[in-house]
Amino acid sequence: MQGFLNLAWLVPVPTFLAFAAIVLFANRNKTVSALIAIGGAVLSFLLSWPIAFSAFTADHFGQHPVEAQLFSIPTGTSDLWIGYQVDPANALMLFMSSFLLVMIFIYASGYMTFPAHLSPATYPIAAAQGKDPRYSRFMAYISLFATGMMGLVVSNSLLTFFIFWEIMGLCSYLLIGFWYEKKSAQAASIKAFMTTRVGDVFMLVGLMFLYIHSQSGNLLFSDILSAENLHHLATLSVTVPLINVTVPWVAPIAILIFFGTVGKSAQFPLHVWLPDAMEGPTPVSAMIHAATMVSAGVFLLVRMFPLFATAGEVAPGTMHFVAFIGAFTALFASTIAIAQWDIKRVLAYSTISQLGYMVAAIGIGAYVPALFHLITHAFFKALLFLGSGSVIHGVEHGLHHVHEHGHHDEPAPGGEHGGKEGHTPTEAAGHGHTGLVIHRKDGDLNLEDPQDMRNMGGLLSRMPRTGWTFIIGGLALSGFPLTAGFWSKDEILGNAWGGGNTLVFGALVISAFLTAFYTARQIGLTFLGKPRTEMAKHAPESVPSMTWPLILITPFALLLGFIGTPWGNWIEGFMEPYIEHLEFHALHVEFSFIPMLVSIVVAVGGLVAGYYVYGQGLAEGQVDPLRNWLGPLWLVFHNKYWIDEFYKGTVVAFSHWLSKVLYWFDDLWVIDPIVDGIGQLGVWLARLAAEFDRLVVDGLVNLAGWLSNRAGGILRNTQDGQVQVYLLLLVVSMTVWLLLKALPIFLKLV
């Protein structure tokens, strides 16, 4: 099995070859494209798991991680080495990512049917096949997305890590805006790309400072995270401009790199892109939230943790800042999630909150619990997102059934609950259906929106495989005892409690209660009670290619947490030699029943409270009870604290104003007038030069030609073939020559 470790560099190759094959050869055949994409993911999986299990079964593997260089890039002063690395941290990531990618690829092959927002008349062949017109393109994009993640995981250098990181950024843009016919998808893709670029620019600056000030002259993890190099960065100082404070270089480098995570893992204040990313197809949402993109942001902190630990020792404010951002984001996002209606947006804010847990864990030094929760969260969040996509798929089919058989929902009577006043046809959110909009106290309701949970209810009986797997994933997300989420979340709470981080512990506890509450709310509104619309009444179970991945992921959501129980913490024992190898300090606290009991109470309490309110769903037209209880505060949560509007009124408005000013400065007032003036001056000078050339240069040339021609005409008359003329010409020439020779002598005598 040890030989598999040396094959790590091959892990991203199959998915990249699948991407190339689909783009170059197979794009015209949708079925072949899907088989190639799935085949590439399966090959990466068949490489990844033997590598991962080789690491899991090796004795004290962390003390001897595998690293090899494949080639180097000359930079003048040193070489940047490119290669691969296998250590305990990325072995766990290989185990998680490769399996989930296969499940998502199989799921996507069944999910990407002909979308409702497109007209079958425009794409008759795709409509007849029942597949998305750009099905092959989608398979190519997700293959490249998988390449970015798998390449990032096995990278042994921060340089290649960043390259694959940017590949994922590109793919997220392409896939979030995949249905570009919708303006909302276009806007969401641009928003995601630009927002994450903000974090990436800071990260790139930090990467450059790290390269400049490291002793090694390269960006290999083994060199930049060595004890000697970190000590060097801790003793090398820099004065921060404006505030005139001197700090060790390791602190600003850590903060700059952390902003890469803030952008990629959607932490406050760069969280705004992730909910809008739900505009992409659901398999994309699952990839972003579980197997690839946002996981990569936290994995960056895991990979660079020795740097952060060193920064925390010499500049404690660095780690306090990381912990604050994580804890605040966890609480902040969970309050928003309790007041959302879109089934995928609830999960999006849930992801932001859970990522906040992991970031907070890194901030308090809980290295192993952060990685543990990253792995378990990926499984149950993939289960939930794929389950939500299955629900949407089923409800859309129910809507098609309603349209085909002439069933129509009647709006609920009553002024604030809807009534017949103010109803206007609109495009259903994200799907292009034309339906009836009901204006309500708890947000406008489109009766044909298949993502609005108010249009669901009672789906457990209609979609049992989707429903039960979703409920299991929801229990794991809530931290229900003995599920995977319970053990990993409890480890973070235990470390916060044992480490004396009271504020972090309090914020995460409240967030855990709200997580359990909004999960029970989501389950109740979607699967329990009675169907509230005709399309919910006729929703069928999804096809096996969509439900089998749910079934296969479910055991991990239930049982994976047992690798990290307080009484048999395998993952801690697996990571401990690696921590010793890198010579950094990670928080390790003694087990305490207090945080575990608190974790159980808030998880069960939140689920019970949510079931009490939403266990029977809602009656048709009923306003969310929480809306009535919380009053104006519910509006704050529902409108996401108006942060998007704040950005639109400040950052976006300033960008538009600045672009107009630059337009005026460039096109109207300064730059273009100067350029135009220089151009006009050049034209005038060219015309002047042309006239000078025509009158002077050409005139002299023409005069010389004319004189030559006249002289030639005269001499031509002497060439008549008579010897006497030739002798006369010779005598005249000699006479002229002698006169010219004698002229100087004559002038001297005179």
C-alpha cells in the first residue's frame, strides 16, 4: 500500500483529462460526456482512497509525510519547485473529496434535465432528449472544478495551491452563471467572482511577502512552515503604516493569507456571494458547499496552521481576530437562516455558519477539531444539498403535472396573507415559471416557485428516500447525539470551553441552538404536515441516479463522527505525530462533560422547539409563527441585515461613481483630449512633412533628374558613329581637363 503514496501527483490528472476529452471530442454526445466525466471522477477516487488508507494504516505516518518534486521553475535567484505531498491532513481531504465528487457527478448525470426556464421550441433536440442543452459543457466544467480541488489538496507548495485555488474560482464563476439566460444567474456569478477576488488579492499579497521574507527562497510547505523559517519571520519586524505599530512579519502575513479564507469560505464581511451562488444548478451548490470551494478556504487555514500558531504566540491579536470573525460569522449567519424561505438559501447560510465554527476553532488553536468538523460537515452538507436538489426536482415535476392536467392553486384569502389584491404574474424565482405572487407579511410568495418551502409540505410520503436521507443529514447538521456532526461540533465546543474562550463558546452555543431550530423548521416545512400546493401533492421521487448517492452518503453522516469520540479519538492520534513533526503547538484540553451536556441540550432543544412550531408544517396561507413572535427583528433576519443593500449603496455605488469619473477623466476631459490632440498634431506634422517632401525633397530629386536628362540629351547627339566627332570630343575633353589643372597655377601667379 505504501507505493500508492507516490501516485499522489496523478490524482488530479483523470478529471483534467476528462475535461479535455469532453471539450475536444465528446461534447456533441451528452451520454458519452457524462460517462467520461464520471469515469474521470471514479479514477481519481480509485487513486485517492488507496493513498488515504495507506496513510491511515501506516505507523506514525505524520512523522514521515511523503513529499516529492516533479520539476522546477527558474526565478533568477532560486527555483520554485513543483511537486506533491501526502500528509495526515490532506490524506483526510483525499478521503472526503474524492468520494463526494463521485457521488455528485453521478447525481448530476440525472439532475441536469431540460431546465424549466428554457423554451423547448428553442432547443428541440435537447428537449426531446430531456437533458440540458449544455449538458456536455456542464460535465466539462465540473471535471475542471474537481481538478482544481484535487490538485490543491495534493500540492506541496503554496504556489501550486494558489494556482489550483484560482482554477476553482474560475469554475465557480462559470458554474454559478451556467444558466446565463437568467439575469439573476449572471449577477450571482459576477458577484461570486468579484467578491472572492477581493480575498484572493489579499492572499496573493501575503503570499508574495511570505516568499520575499522566507529564508528558503521558495514556497514549499516543508520550508515555509519549518520551525526555523517561522522563527525567522517571528523575529523580523515591520512597521505598519498609518498606525505606526511595529509587529513581527509573521502577523501581517497570516492576516493577509486569512483573507483568502474569508473570501473563499464566505466569512463576514465577504459572505454575500455564497447565498446568491444558489443560482447555479444544485450539483454545483453541493460541490461548492461540501467537496470543493468553501472547504478549500478552511483547508488553507489547516495547511498554514503552523504560521498562524506562530503569529498567535508573538502577536496574540492575530488569532483573536481569526476567532472573532469565525464566531461572529457562525452566530450572524444562523440568525439569517431562521427567516429564509428558499430551501437552498437556508442551507447556504447554514454553510456560512458551520464554516464560522471551523474558522473559530482555528482561531482558538483547536487544529484537529477544525479539520474533524471540516470532514464531517462535508458529508452531511453534501447530503443536504443533494437532497434539496432532489426536492426541487420533484416539485418541478409536480408543477409540470399540474400544468399538463390543468390543476391550479387558488391563493389563500385574506388581506395580509395574500388575497386577490395586488396579485401580479411574475417569473418564479430562479426557474422561469410564470405564477401568481402573493404579498405577505413574511415575504412575497410565488405559487410556482419550486424552491420556496411554503409551496411544499408532506413530501416525506411522496419522496421517502429523499426525505429520510435529508432528515438524517439535518440531524447531523444539528448535532443530534451520536451523529457525525455531534462529535465534531462537540470537539470544537469542548476546546472553546477548556481553553477559556468564553465569548467564542457562548456564540457557538447560541449558533448551535439556532442551527437545530432552523433545521427542524426546514424539515417540517418541506417534508411534514400536508402538501400546501398542487405541485407538492404530485411531486414524484427522484430517479435512482439522484437517490442512490444520497443513500451512499448517509452512513458517513451518521457514523463518521465515531473516529473522534472523547473515548477513542482516532483522528487526534492520527494527527498528533504530524503536529510533532511540524513542531507547532495546537490546543489540547481535557475532556469535560459540561460542554458535551450543553451541546446535547442545545441540539435537542433546538430540534424540539423547531418541531413544536413547524412539526405539522404550515396551514395554507399561514404566516410564519416566528414572524409574529419576533416582529421587526424577523424582518432584519429575513432581509439579511440589509448588508447586500448596504454594499449596493456604498461599495457598488462608489465603484459606479468612480467608473463615471474615470470615464469623464479619460474619455471627455483629460486623457482622450490629450491623446486626440497629440494625434491631430501628428496628422498636421505628417501633412507638413508630406508637403516638404513633395516640394523640397521631391523637387531636388526631380531637378537632378531633369538636369541629368538634359545633359544626356546633349551628349546623346555626339554619339553618331563618326570618328571625327569622337576625336573632336576627346580634344575638347583634354583641353578642359588641362585648363582645370592649370587654373590653380595661374591663380597663384596672379
